[in-house]
Amino acid sequence: MSDTPFPLPGGAVGWTLAAALPVAVVAGWWAWMTRPLPAEPSPIAQGFARTLASDPPRVVVLGNSIARVSLVAPQLSEALGLDGGVAKLTIDGSNSAHWYTILEHSVYEAGYAPDLVLIPNLPAYALDPVPHSPIVQVRLDELLQPGDALVRAKVRGGSPVPWWTERLTARRLDVRAFVLDGLKAASVDLVFGGDGDDVRSRGLATADPALERVFGADGAVDMDLHAAAMPIVEVRGEASTDRPITLAGSLIPDLVQLAAAHGSRVLFVRMPVLPDPEILAREPADAVADLVDLLNDAPNGGYLDLSGLPVPATAFNDTVHLNDLGIRAFMDALVAYVDEVDVLGDTPFPRARPPLVPLQVGRTGTPPPLDAPEVRPWGGDGLGCCSLAVAPALDGLDQRALLGRGLVAVSPVRVSVDGTPLRPVDALADHGDGCQGTSRHPRRALEVCPTRPIGDGAVQLSLDPGLPVTLDGTGHPSWWVYPHTAVTLTLPALEADGVLRAAWVHTAGDGATSLTVDDVAADVDVRDLRRVATATVPAGRPVTVALSSDGPFALLQALGVETDGQLQMVVGSAAGLRGLPLRLTTGAKRDEHVDVVGPALPAVADGPLQAIASGLVLWPSTALGAMGDRARTGRQPGRACNPVDVLEDGAPLPGPNTSLRDLQQGTAGYLLEPRGVLFRSSDGTDPLTNGRTYTVRRTDDLPTPRCEGQHWVHPGGTLTATHDAVGVLTGGADVLELLATTWGPDAEVHVTVSADGAPLLDVDVDTTALSGGLLRVPLQRHLPASTSAVVFTLTVPDDGPSLLLDGANLVERPLTGEVDTPDAVAITPLPAPPVHAADADATVTPEAGGLAVVTTTTPRSDGACLAPVPASGKLFLGGRITVRDVRPPDHPRFGAYVVVHWLDADGVPLRKDDDRPLTTSSRLAAVGTPVDVDQGWRVPEGATAAQVCATFVGATGTLAVAALTAEAR
């Protein structure tokens, strides 16, 4: 065998080719990188160009779907005295990086010079320039041009961008198209395609229009699909960054400077939203204050804060997108502002108030030490370094208990092993293989996962001294007040006297809490599980606010100062002051507990079918046309709630809400517009001559007739919404909010609300009151915070109108004042609460909310009993029991108990097989802590009914039996 190396073919020629090949590859790559980029703008930029060319703007609106949905351009144009001139250039999911790029290239470089750049949005999207999803990043890449190093650098966190990185980013779409659309598509064609059969082309012909309908720019978005996708894309995007969120890191200062250079003014409008931890985590108060200061100080800048706009939860489709009610309220406020302020002139904008950022935050007092826990084996799979730390004294501080009471689930307990702190995490997956140096407090036992097995090591527990307390990586703040300590906040001086409002919740432990302003006690109102305080804040000097505890753990939900009707938050959000609403139907597209039943909607035609264009037919109907989206809101179809289906030989046509443009271009489907039902057949044939039968019926949008959280209820129909309220209403509820619109004859609709089987509201509402705006009806009984199941019904009579229900919510009573029952509401008296005293030593008084309150004078009484219920099989007792105002028992080590007795219809105790009385008991860990009851026993043979009685044993005081029910299962 020869030792000569394997010879290259052609000798010297082969060596030359081998050397030239890498050079050719590098040269080709260099030529590809340096060749001019395509001059043709992206489809989005082309769409913006068409919008601007059709109506040269005096006002340019920038933003994401928040701006697109909320701002009604014709209404703003009319308020400004313009004939058009308002251009909305929005990209869903976009932020300040997109807005700056659009303004620079699509507006100014195209030769337009608007007087005003309007940005109706949230500071979260203004301050964070990082695209939070791949699709939003692609949208930015499509807009960027070779010289946009500033935008690329800020998206990268301020790092300079080398030219080759910039050019490669600009070429990224080409690379993606080559790799994915070229090589992958060729493989698919090779395997699945036949002769001349281009599978890729056929697939893209279907996929591209579908993606454009979901994620496209203004003008051609299917809002039903989009509404399902964008909350995930915008708020829960997979991209994230740990870098600080600051004004300097955003593109807003550059955008203001760019606008000033072209003679434009910039007005940022802070939109109202529902509290969302993901959004709040991206809006640090100091960065928001810097944003307000920038726009206050810039000669061409302005900031309008509408975050405190008094809109109910009914006004939102989700946490950030307004529905028709919210849009009307927002536009009314914006129009009122432009009526007072010359936004298109040279008069400076009014100065806005920045958020109240405390001058100093701290704790006073020493948090109590925590006893060493009992360490037990893990018992789970695949987490070798983990153990469980059991500490019964910490009940009520774990994530499960906090979530069950509607609180932010951030436990204050921190774990160390042999003096080394473990990193607190939120989810089981964060433990990794179990040796990550992490801890978690999901339930009563803590999960302890150090970097090595504990063995004989010591586990120490302590309370997080931080303010606020947060979990690793979540950004969710929690303001904890520990026993025998206080949380103090020094607020800056106010220009005018204000009113401080605060709300907090006791989570564990006995005792009381108090709030003071410069050592002056505030008035505190106890609302179920929450405390709500009000106090005067004097102007002209800093003040110190202190929330103190003499025993219990407390969680501060919200704290703000109201001056001249404007609320400035310091901790939490405005919704935390009032308490979160129980949303029964609003946003119900994600709620599986709403059902509508009723007869089909009869077809109402004003005449025979009419030909509109080739194959396009109108079914005239004034009655149906009035229910169409354009007739209701004046907007283009797309986000409508269509009440009807069009059937072709019994099968529904595609739709509803096919756009007018698609129908004109030959797409099969239908649209409800002011003249009636416009539709095209499934195969393009003429409905007037194809011999098929067309009918109209009530919408069959499974599982319920709904869209964007709205629900249609037609004559003879009933809507039923059921909600599990545990962990939502920390302050209970006293008011039902209704928003609806009706079409047809005036009538009375019947509305009921019940909780755990007990009636809370039974009224008849005149439909004229419903169509007049938001209707607020006081409940006839208070809805306790410990309620489990709430049922809401709305019934339209057979001779009544069609009704579109925008929302039904249960909320707390206002902080000040009461809610008057409108004259258009007829109230049906509710039966008295089914409670009675079964012992001479106990008195039972029903409270306003229907609670059975038992005041005992002896250490034992038979307590409060519910009326007999039918019994068969197993009888379950469910609900919650709370003890308050307790006096210590003679023997503290025995504690206090709630004992439930099971009796038959005649009051005779039911007995087990061994003849012992049928009872269950629960020990009260702390006064004021609810005891969950869900006990079931088989009812003895021969029993036809049974009742239950709750007894307070071990001390004297007051027993509140809240939402106690018995049911047979």
C-alpha cells in the first residue's frame, strides 16, 4: 500500500480549485451583504403610504392595538374642526421603537408635516423598546432601513451595532425566506408534490391571507381572530429582558426631538386599563415620572393622564382593550381635552402630574423570628436535592392561601440552608433538577431545594425585609406588613390638600392594624376581608404614612392620594382601592360558564332578495340591519357582534362579518350592514338563480352566541352566567353593573343574582334604562367575600326586544356615597335568610348581607342552623365560617372550634352506624380567618330531609356564618 497521499484530480488544477472555493464563498457572502437593499418598502409601509396619500394628515396617531381600537378618527377630526386629516398608523403589539421608525420614514421622509403626533397608549409600551414577540420583531425589521442604527442600538439595550450586524439584521428576512421557504418548501414539494404541483405555493396562498387577517396593520384585520391572539402576543410574549426599564432606554426622547425638528407637537395619552401584573411590572414609577417630566418640560410635548377615567370593568374586553362603552368614555374625555386645549396651535400643553414617588420607604420595628420548620422527605419525582419544610404557624402566607383570597401570591417567607439563602421562585419547573438553590411556598409546606441534599443541615426561615417583596423573575410587587412592625412611606409635598385612600387585607394572625398620616389615625372601614382607610393629606410639606400591625400579617393592596378629583397612586392600582370586580360576562369569550337559550330569531325581511353586483345579494331588513356593527358604532365591520347566521340549504355560509371588500372581490360569506344582510353563495353562483334556499337564524357561535365578550339574548331567551367567586371579591360586592343595548319594543327584562343558592337580587329592569348607558343596581343583600358560586340570569320576555349584553359585573360599593336604585328597576322582595337560633343562650341576627351572626354568652351553643333541605345519598355542607370579636377561652391550649351538627327535619341529630351523633369540626387557627367547609356524610336510611347547625366551641364571642349551604349530591 502506497504512503502517497490520495491525489487530487487534475493535480495543480485541483489544488487551485480547492483554494479558490473558500475565497469564492467569502466573496459571494460579501457581495450579498454589501449589495443594495431592495428599494421597495414593506407591505406595512406601503399601506401607511396609501393612508397618508388619501388624506394628508394634520394629526398622526401612533400606537398598537390599544390606539387602533380606542381612538375614533372621525370623532377626533370633528372635535378639532377638521375635514378628515387624522391618520392612524398603528401596528398591533408595537412599542416606541416602531413608532419612532414610522414617524421618521413613513411620515417625515415622505414629505408630511403633521401639527400633532398623538400616542394613546401605556407607559409600558413607551418605555420598553424591546419587541415582546417574534411577530412584532419581524414587523420592526420590515420598517427599519440601513441607517437606523439608533433604533437597533436601543432595542439591543444601548450597545452599538456593527455594520455587519445591522446589514445581517436587514437581510434576516431574506435568510429566513431562503432557508425556510426555499429548502424546506423544496423538500415538501419533493415528498408530497406531483408533477408541476407546487405544494408551497398552494399553502402560502391560504396561510398568508390568514396571517394578515390576524396580525396585519390597519385596514384588514379579522378582529375575532386577532382578539384571541394579541393578548398573548402583546402581554405574554416570549421575548423578555432583565435590563432596567428607563426613559433613556426608550425611543420616546428621540421621538419628541424628531417631532420638534419638523415642527410637530407630541401628546402622549395615558390610557385606562384594568390591573395586570405583567403590565404593572413594566411601568416602574420612577420611569413613568421621568416620562411625564420629559413631556412637561419639552416645548412641543404634552401628557394627558386618563388612567383614572371612571370607567367600570364592564368597559373592557380584556385588561388593556376598551369595548364600545370604554371607547365612548375615552373619546368623550379626549374631546373635552381638545376643546379646552389648542392642541394644534402653539399654546403650551397643561402640565401633568407625575406619579407620586415616595421620598423614602422603610420598615419600623423588628419582624418576629420564625421557628425552625420540620424537614420531611420530598416525595416528588426527579427532584433529588429537595425536601419539604413544614411550618404550621405560616398558614395563610403561602401562594395557595393568598390566591384563594384574591391577593398577589408572593409569600414573604425566605429560606436559608446552613446560612445560605435560597432563591425564591414561583413555579415547580423553576426548581429544575432540584439542585438549583431555590425555594417555593406553594402550600402549607415550603419546597426547599438547595444545591446539595440537606442531610443534617439546618433550615432557617425568615421574613423578607425588602419593600416591596417580589419573587425572582416575576416582578409582581407585594407590600407586606409584619406583626409588631410598620411600613412607612414619606410622600412629597402636594400643591393642594388631598385625600389619602388605602386598602389592605389581613392574611394571618390575631390583632388589629391601623393607618396614620403624620401620626393622625385614619378612618378605617372593614369590608369583609379588606380594610379601606381615608385620611386628609395636608399640602405644602412632606407627610409620613404608616401602616402598623399589633399582631396580624397584612398585605397592602393599594395606596393613593386624590387631589382635585385626580387620583395619584403610590402603591398598587386604583382598582385595588375599590376591590376587583367579579366579571360575570365581560370578556366571556374565555369563560366556559355562560349559556344562552331561547327560540331562533325569525327572519325579518322588508322585501325580496336584491342583486347588488354579480353574485352579491342583499336581503333587505331594517330590523336586522339596525343590529349590524356599522349601524351600532359607526365603525367598519370586523369587530362586530353579528346576531345572525345565513344558511344555504341548511348549512351556514362562511362568516360572520366577512368584510365588504372581500365580498366585493368574490369571497363567500355574509355581512350584516345597515340595509340588511349582504351575502355571497358558497361557490360564487348567483343566489337569485342557483335554486338554493337561504334562511337567517340566530348566531350559533359555539358554545354561546357571543363575540368580544358580548352576548345576544333574543325574545324568549335567557342568559345564565355562573362564576366561582372564591378568591375574587376580597371586599365582597354590593352593586350589579349592567351594560346592554336593545332593539325592538320596550319591555321589562328579569334579572336575578344568587350566591351559593341564596338569592341576592331579584328585579325587573325597563329596557329603556339599559339602553341609556351603564346601569348600577344595588344588591338586596351583600355578597360576602367568602362566596363560592355566583349565578346571574337575564331573561327577555317573548314580546320583548333583542338585547346585546356588553357586560354584567359585581362590584363593591363606592368609597364614598351610595348607589340609588333607578326608578326603572322594580324589585321583588327576597325571602328572609334561612337561619334560626337553636339554643336559648345564643341570639341570631341576619346582617345586611344575609350572614347568620351568632352572639354566644356561653362557651357552647347550638349556633346557627340552615333550613332543612331534601336529602338523599350524600349531603354536603359547603361555604365558609368566620369567628370575630372573640374573647380568649379559659384554657388557651384547647383553642376554639367550629362544630357542625347534622340534624333531620325535626331537629333530631342524625347518627352514624355506631349510634354516635353525626358531627364535623374545624379548629380556628386565628380569629378572623375563614374556615373552609366541604364535608359530606351519607344520610341515614329513611331520612327525607336534613339540616345543619354551626356551633362555636371553646370561647365566647361572635360567630359569622358566611355563605353556608347544604346540598344533596
